[in-house]
Amino acid sequence: MRIALISRWNATCGVSLHAELVARELMERGHSVVVFAPDLESAGRWWHHKVVREDEQFVRRVYKELSPSGEEGSLDVERVLAERFDVLVVESYEKLPYGDVCALVESLKDRGVPSVAVVHEGLKEDIGYDLNLFDRVVVFDSRYRKEVVTGVDEEKVVEIPYPCLPPVGRKRRFAEGGRIVFASFGRQPPEEYEDFFRVLRRVRKEYPQILYRIVRSGEPLHVKESWVVQESRVLDPKGIYELLGTSDIHLLPKGDTEKVVVSSTFCQTVGSLCPVVSRRSRFFETLDTGGLSPIALYSNREDLEALIHRLIEKEDFRNRLIQNMRSYAEKNSVKVVADRFEDLLNSVLVEYL
């Protein structure tokens, strides 16, 4: 297939990661992909968008995102139509120039080219076009059906989970070298780290060998303690796995939201098999499955403190969590998800024959 993709690309956000994981796997299988991405100036105005690598030859920067002040974006529709492709995939998110994307989808339909939307928006009100324009609408789980894509023809909606990087062999033994190493990375707001600092200060009274490594893709946190080591750099997937492969516990800072969301960071890191700890929120509500959960969740600081003690002291608890992580990463691996997308794209192409 010749696949066109509208999406963020080579950036530190869940939209970009989803597009890259699926598209790169499809390219490995012999399909060709052309990517229509936002220009770096407009995308860079959003705090969570950071470029991690140079663009490949198949990337075209052809649209402007909606600005933080609400200024409408735009898409060079003619430039997209000048390319040859069999099917269009739109990674749909709330900063897209919806009007121009809608015009493009309608033009392609007239030319006999089908289109598929992958819904990242977490509220129905955030979506700026009628999703019924698309031949298929992909959602990550049943919550999107119930809350976000209501009104879309039911036969068009397909559930395909967010893909995970594959599990790797874990070489580090827990607390190897006499250090219990906690790690975080990314660009989350500083206040989302506060639970971790408060609790680790208390736990260190019993375990002074705790070290907390933080790699920030933005400004460093205002913390000056000898057991906290910070770096400022943007990590690609290889760098993330290297960080977590030399750590004992991954502290994932997340606030809560009323929107339907999945954690792309969790999906990106679960295959590292470094136990993940985060606050219970909508990001993880589909994972909160008791003994089979691939993530350790807490509700308050007292809960977090008890959870960290349990991870440090109970090897069987750590091992069970790691096994759950492995199972989740395998079940939702990028290869499994790409199989689903490959079948989906083939099915819509058949309908246009």
C-alpha cells in the first residue's frame, strides 16, 4: 500500500509516538508512507512538543497547528493532493486545522481514496469535524466509544489499542551496586513531581541509598538535594530504555484530567520492565485491574509511601508486576497493533474497488 499520514512526527508527544510506531512497522513490511506533518514553528508553540530527530525524506511539513491563543491553523491541501497514495490516515488531535483536513478528505473521497481517523481527542467537544466523513474511526478503548465518538456510525468505529514497544531482557538486579535508583523523564509540570519528592524524603530515612535520576526535556526542577541528579536533554526511545535499564523504579508524573486519555509514556516504557509507579487517574483507568495490573498506582502520599516500601522490600511483588508488564507489552506490541492497522487499511481499500 501507499499510505499517507497526517500527524505530528519526530516529536515528544503521544500523537507523534503513535504515528511513528505504527508507520515505521508498516514500512518494515514493505508499504510506502508519506507523512504530512506540522511546520516546526507552529507545533513548537505547544509546551509538550519537542523535536527529537531530523526529518526523513518522506516527511512533508505542510500544515500549521491551531495556536495557543486560538488562531486557526491551515493545511496546504494542494500539496497533499499532488502526492500519490492509496489511503489517508489522520491522527486526529485538537490542534489540527480541522476545516482544511475536512476539505482534503472530501476531495479524496471524490477521487476514490479512502480515509481513516485515529482519535486522540479526549472530549467530543474538542473535535472540529464530523467523524462520519471518514471511512473508519479508530479508538484506543471502549471509553472513547462511550464518551468521545458518540454520534459516529457504529459500524465505522474500530478499537485498536495504543501500541507498546516490545519487552527487553532486563539485566540489572534490583538495587545493584548498593543504590536504589528511581528515574523520571520528560517535560511534565513541576508540581506533578511533588508527591515523589515528599515521599522519597521520608523513605530515605530508612533507605539512605536512594538516588533519584531526572532527565528533563525542558527546564530543570528547582530541587537542590544531593540524592537528586538532574540532566537536561531530550531522550529518544533508545535513550529512554537505557535510562530505565539502569534504574530500579520508574516514577511517572501525571496529573488527572476529565478527558478520556491513555498514557503514551507508559506504552513507550512498559517494555523496559522497570516497575512503573504513578498516581491513579484517567490515564490508567483501563489498567487498574488488581493483580493483573502492569502498573503500580497510588491514590495519596500515604498510599505512595506504602507502595514504595512494598516495591523495595517484596521481591515477589516486584516480580509479579514485571511479569504483568511483559504480558501487557506483548499483547499490545507494535507488531500486533500494526497487524490490525494493516487489515483495516486493506478492508477500506477493498470497499473502494
